[in-house]
Amino acid sequence: MKEVMLTIILGGVFLLAFAQEGNPEGDRLKSAWGEQVNPENPLPEYPRPQMKRNEWRNLNGQWSYALTEKGSSFPTAFDGKILVPFPIESSLSGVQKRVGENQELWYQRTFTIPSSWKNKQVILNFGAVDWKADVWVNDIKVGMHKGGYTPFSFDVTPFLIKDGAQKLMVRVWDPTDKGFQPRGKQVEDPGGIWYTPVTGIWQTVWIEPVEKTYISHLKTIPNIDGENVTVLASVEGITSSDIVEVRVLENGNVKGIGRAAAREEVLVSLSGAKLWSPEFPFLYDMEVSVLREGKELDKVESYLGMRKISVARDANGIVRMQLNNKDYFQFGPLDQGWWPDGLYTAPSDEALLYDIKKTKDFGFNMIRKHVKVEPARWYYHCDREGILVWQDMPNGDSSPKWQMRNYFKGLELKRSAESEANFRREWKEIMDLTYSNPSVVVWVPFNEAWGQFKTPEIVEWTKNYDPSRLVNPASGGNHYDVGDILDMHNYPEPVMGLFDSKRVNVLGEYGGIGLAVEGHLWEQDRNWGYVQYKTSEEATDAYIKMAEKLKQLIPNGYSAAVYTQTTDVEMEVNGLMTYDRKIIKLIEERIRKVNKEVCNALNE
């Protein structure tokens, strides 16, 4: 085992701890990044890399908070300070309190509008708030959002006062596992594979100035066969004569230009384009503008990667996943995306990037993002670093009986109309968040029967909404003859299980090699793994033995595999790294070598 050596320098000053008002709470694990968080400026990076504007103001930092009984009126006093955007249950929030279904969490702060924003519209943006958020500006309710994983915005211009401080208040309610909403692995009583609840603001909050006509969303679809890219810009405040212009650039040189009437797709030709892949993660710069009578009303900076994910039969008649029209074995870890000090929220952008870079160092070419959605910057880092992503829908509601080794013959979950409508809305928002990221190649609406319902209908709806990606209907069961992929789970060793001659066959989870490292444990005596070893050498030997067995199954039909997992998480000790990321538990050089052999299995 080897220590992960980290040096974090912020503005030339080595920050040893929080300021007095903002100390992390609790005595559990801290990551090296968490130990260096600056409470005056947490997560200062621009939070939306695919639609970037130069002018903006970050609202992260110290807010006031209060906990009240559900249904109460505005709090008459606040309980203290909370560090946004870390969830209240986390150490880095400075609070570390549970909320639950019978309480509501209130936030309050003030902000000012720069004088240079005069005569501009001011948009208030939230990266993510778990789960139901009501927002007031200057004591006027401006909107509400339900959904714990996706961004939302309000135009607050009409509610701003002319001069001085603007008052911002947010009320959050989150029933965790007492509700039907998507929640992933959050439960009120953590243990085993289930983790601490997360409530409230857990991604960056910011404001930005725009004109009355402005771009609110981009959807980019590459077409490597047709040598073009299609861009659909959602634009607010348009007139019938407005035009959207898209410029694609390489190293500052224009490679293609397209224009269309606002609300229409823009087609840009890109002949001889450089193709994006994990081995060559090339990204084109992109500028999108709204023009009215030749005048530029709004402009955002973006980027795109030219890549194609598809399926085809190989010479032996086996259906394979292809990347850019070539057979490509996808191999990566199950990535939970949890942090000991921030829970859902990585303590810094460097920490967010670290897990991705280390995954590539281990020799993987893919990550399965497991029943969680990350901030936009995580997908940006995947695009830049070059790693494929399978995106799960976080589970919610209850579950039908789980059948693993056969096509499903039982009764599916019958959700209420409200639960079903909420699932569809949140799943669409998650797909919208990552639609333009070249790294994201597979949608996974269900895992191990958790909250699974109307599988054929949901798969068809997902495929119709985004025909450019593959759909893995039900990772680990319950299996239906729909979608692009049949996904088996088996612990600890790889096995084939069912085989579908018409679809891609993958091993969606296996492994789970446990190794508890003293001094890096969430709980001393409640550690859990699918199989347990006492030394790094033993655990590495077991890993390589499983990888060699996986290699033998690839010619027989497997086209991808997912190893459990990237890091330890709370009581799970089956990570390649400890929960605090300070120890790489297996011998990196040995697993990198065998992982590369697995990734290249279809190229030999």
C-alpha cells in the first residue's frame, strides 16, 4: 500500500483549518481536501462548463440555517451558520445534524448586485438541492423545485430592490427513504450498502446577469458518420426573427459555422473531425450566440466531443458495444461518489477530479456512476480526461421481488400517479443535464429491481428521448427483452449467467473485495465487504484472479464489466481506495496491468 501525497496551495497560503466560524463537525474521517476547505470561498469554480458566461457571482459560503417542524411558518430565529454547499448532515457543513421527514431546513443569506449589472436580468441558479426547495427573494416567493440531483434557475429581476442587500431564503423538505422520490443509497438507518441521508443545498449556488433574450440550455448531438454536429439551444425571450449561431473551433480556428432560426436545430458541418475516445479525449470549443438584426444579444462558451456509441455483431455473431464504429470493451468501477466529510459533495474541484484521474491510473476506461448524479463539473472532467460513463437513475419508492437469473415473471411495482410522474420528470432532467457530455454513453434507469416499474415503457421512453445512447434497462435484474443490454450481477467472481444473442451482454457488478485499513475506517467494528482479506497482497491476488476469469468470459459474449468499487463508503470496505482517499489499498501497478489487458481484450 502507498500513501496518497497531496499538496494543496490556495492563493499562495497553505490553509490548515477552517476559520473559527465554520469548523467541520464530528471526529470521523476527513479527506486531505476537506482539511483544506476555505470557508470564505468553497468550490469557487464556475459550475456549468458546458454553458459558460464570463460574468457571475458565487453565493457559496456561510449562510444562516434553522430547523423547524414541517409545516411551520418562517423561522423567527436561526440556529447558527452552515457552510453552503455542503449538506447539513456532513462534517464540512459545520453542523452535522439529521433532518428527517418531520422537519424542514431553512437557509438565509443576503447578496448584492454589482453596479455593472444595471439593466440586466439576474438569474439565480442552484446546482442541486435535495429534495423539495422553495425559494424567496426579498420575502417574495419566486419558485419551487422538486428533485435532488439537477440544476434549476429563477429569473429574480422583478423581485430585486433597487439598492442594498438582497435577502435570499430557501426552505427544504426531504423525506429520504420515507418518500417515493429518487434518493439513491440514502437511508435514515445507515448500514451495509446504505449510507447517511443528505438534505438541502449540496451544489453551488450562483447568480449571473443576462439580457432579456438569453440562452438557457444547450443540447449537442455529434454525428461522426454524417460528419456534422447538431445543436439545439433553448432561448428565453426570443422573437420570430432571432437567429442562433454556432461556431465550432479548434485551437482558436473556426472549423465550422451553422445558423438557424431560434427554436430550430443548428446543423454544423465538421468534415474530417477528430474523434473523442478515452485514448484521445479531444474536445472542440464551441461558441453559441443569439443574434437579432445582426446584433449579438447573448453568447455562451461550450465544447463538444465527436464520438459515437452503438452496437454491432462481431465476426462470431456476438453483439458488441462499439465506440466510433469499432468493437470496444468497456471496463470500470462502480463509483458511488460519496465523501467522508462532504457526503454527496466533494470538498473541492481537485477532489472531484482526483477520483476520475485515479480511475484512469488504475487502467480502466469507464465509470458506472451508481444511483447518484454528480455536479456538471464532474462530467466535464470525464470529458476532458477521457473516460466513458454509465449514468444510473437514482432509485426511489419501494421494490418488487428481485429475480436475477431469469427473465422477470413476477408482478412489477405499481407506483402512484404522483410517484410515476415524478420519476419521469427527474429522469428527464438528469438526461438533460448530461445530454451533451461525450463521456456519457449508457443510461441505466433501474438497478437490482430498486423502484423498478413499467420497464418496457420506461426503456422505450428513454430510448426515444435520446436515441444517440444505449439503454441498459435493468442492471442486475429484473430482466426484460427490451433495450440494448442484458446486465448480470454476480459476487464475488465473474460468471456469465444469462446470455442474450440479440443484445449486448455485460457484467454490471462483480468483485467487492474487502480490506479494512486501520485508521481509515468510518466505523471500527461494523465493516462489510462481499469477501474479506487481511493484506494488500492477498486482496490484489484475488483481484487479478477475478480479472483473469473475466478475460476468459469475454470471447464467450461479455462486452463490458463493472468492478465494485472505487472507494470504501461508510461501512463498506470494498474499495480500491479508502474512504478518505489517503490509501490505495491494492497494488496499483499490478491491477493497472491486468485492467489494461481486460480493456484491450477485443483488440487482440
